[in-house]
Amino acid sequence: MSVRLSSATLEEVARTASVFSYDRTGLSAGILHFGVGNFHRAHQAVYLDDLFNTGEGHDFAIVGAGVMPSDQAMRDKLAGQDYLTTVVEQDNARTSARVTGPMTGMLPVGDAEAIIEALADPAIRIVSLTVTEGGYFVDSDGVFDPAHPAISADGANPQAPKTVFGLIGAGLKRRGERGIQPFTIMSCDNIPHNGKVCRRAVVGTMRLSDPAFADWIDTNVAFPNGMVDRITPATSQREIDHCRETFGIEDAWPVYCEEFKQWVLEDDFPAGRPALERVGVQFVPDVTPYEHMKIRILNGGHAVIAYPAGLLDVHFVHEAMETDLVARFLEKVETEEILPIVPPVPDTDLGDYFQLIKRRFANPKIGDTVRRLCLDGSNRQPKFIVPSVLDNLKAGREPDGLALESALWCRYCRGVTDSGAVIEPNDPNWDRLVERAKAAETDPSAWLSMKDVYGSLKDEPRFAEPFAKWLGMLAEKGTAQTLKAYLGDG
């Protein structure tokens, strides 16, 4: 017998899941969060739930906001269960469920005036966001694009913005008009120097309509960098059914994730912050070493296994790790081309970290899919792979394996696996990628000419030549034989 998740059913839910101990009626919103998706609810919201359970920080509850159609679906589902979430943590040894409640509500999606007014509330001291790696309107060099139609539209109509960054700027402006201290803006997206990238987006958007105020934001508003980590697959009917059948909880959008989580933050919160260090968040003067480690080793590693596994029709990530050629490809690329160019990290052995990453990838309970790892390569490759290529070249090292990774991505974007199965569109720029991948069959430079991904690497023979070699071999011999050639299997 299952029970529908709500505030009224928590006593029944507590029979099979752990439930928070604090009184939600005593919470007040101090954080406005854009992008209430799975990762946010498995990460930031869980840390806050842990803190609230200690009796601390109850004035830093979350109010959600969104501008995308998917945000409306999330709002509808969460509102139907009083903004509670079932978080299912899965490790090789155990599976457990907890119900979290740090979110007090969600603003009307796309209602600019309601969102700006909420941003102007003095109680809101932090504005956080998870808008995906590709949501910051920047190119492969991290340069903000003010000519993007969505951004230029906000510049022309700053009173009714439609992007997150236009809304944040408008909220800061209204606070300034009322003499209210600016909030801290905290990106929780998985991109290098996410605070700096977010700063460029907010300042760049405001510069189109009010250059002087844009300069004021740049000088007076804090944008701390942070490194976030927790593998969190998308929710499908599989997870909804599992939650009901295993824990007896009917949750319209449960979150499934691994047990491991990590959050490293620069301590720059002039308007105040919750005492998250009490529940495991690391506050450091400079998050850069941790960012490099995670983005290069974990996210880069995801890309390394994703495209060969996708071309070999492997469905789950743990199955990719059970595929000998894929696992050995990961091992060789990481140990020869990624680990050697990752700078030292305080109190961290990079070899041990890589072993941890492999165990996390191999977790069979997570149900993370290869398709999810292949998603949005046009935004992920320039952040997770290209920087490692460039660092290898600077160090005089040959990026042979990373060139093969890029060739595998190109081959994947051809839209057909080695068996002939159709690969459904899996990138916001899918049509362009398919066109480029087809052209690269006869002219590999057609792929490397995507400056937003590769910059000037097309003109670097130490990368362009092995890329062309591997791409030709993939077309002629297929993924398995090409991996064998790289691994020295003949």
C-alpha cells in the first residue's frame, strides 16, 4: 500500500523513509533559487535539510523560481506535494530514502514582476542557480555573448526581462532603489569558475540597458565560485515506480542519486549565509584547484566513456564500466593525459580521487544512463575536454587519447551507432552537429572548425592530425577496433 507524499502524510511516510525533524512552519525564505531540478534537490537542498535538522539556519529556506517551460512542470508537481521531495540515495551496499523539506514554495514561472519583487525582499540574501552548463550565454573561452537574441531582448526591455540574468539584474536594481543591501549570487552549476561566469552574464546583460549600474554590480555584488558534485540521473517512470514499490511513497518527481556528495565554496557572502560548514560544505579561499580536479577527472571522465559506450549501444553507465574496452580507454586517457596536467589539490591525492571516481561510475544502483552523459556535448566538451587538450599541448604532451575522444563525439553526432541504431537528437545544437559530422567524413576540419567548441585547435597539427586519423579509423573499422588500436591490442 503506497501513500501520496504531502505534509499530511509524513507520519506514514516515516515508516519507510527518514523524515526531517524541524517544523516547516518556522522556516522563512532567505535563498531564492533559479532552476529547481534534480541536481539542486539532491545537492544544495539536501545540505540545507541537514543544517535545518540541527536547528540552525531556518531563515535560509528556499523559494524556487524559473523561466523555462520545464520549470512549470516542476512547480506543478512539487506544489501538489507541498514542495517536499523524496531523495533516494543509492550505494553498492545500500539504498535509503529521505524526505526533505527546505523549500517553502515556488514563484509563478515566467512572472517577471513577481520574481523581481521577490528578489527585492530584504530577507533574500542569496540568489542561487542551476541553469545547466549551457545556460550562461558564453563561448568556449568563457566570453559572454550579448548579441544572443534572449539577452538582447532583455537589454531592450529591462523592465520585463525573461532570462535569469535579466531578472537578477532587475532585482538588484530594485533593491538599490529601496536602499537594500545586494544579495550574493551563487552559481551551483558545473562549470569552471562558475561565479566569474555568472558575473559576466549578469553584468553583461545589464550593460545593454544601464552601463553605469552594470559597473556598480561588478564592483559591489559577490559572486563566489563553487565546486559541486553528486551524480544525479534524470527521473523517469522507472524511478517513480521504484519509489512507490520499494518505499511505498507516491512522489511525482523523486530524486535518485549516489550517496557521495561534495560542495566546496569560496566564503564570500557579504549579506550573510547559512552555517553550511556544520554539515560538510568546505569553505576555502580559492576553489580553483577543486574545480580543476572535478571537472577534468570526473566530468572529463564521463565524456571519455560516454561516446564509445553510446556507439556500442551500452545503455547504463555502470555497464560501460563493465565493458573492457571502454574501462581501459578511461584508464589510459585519465592516467596519461588528464591526471598529469591537473594541478595539486590541498590534502588530496589525485590518484585516490580517480579510484573513487571509477567506483562511483561503476555503481550499478544509480541507473545513470550513457545517453545522459552524451547530452549537450557542444556545451560540455569546451569545458570538460578542450582545456585538458590545451594544457597537454602547452606541456609538450601529445593529446592522442583526447583526440580520439573528440573523434568519438564526432562519430556519435553522425546520429547512428555502430549497429545501425538511430541516435535521437541529444544536444541543443544537434542539427548543426549532424551536418558537421557528415561533412567531417571527407574533411575532418569541418568538425574542428566549430570555434565555439575548439577555438583555434583546428590549426594545431598535434591535435588535428590524430583527430583525423582516429575519425578515419572509426569510419573504416568501427568503435571496438579503433579502441583496440589505441590500447595497443592490434
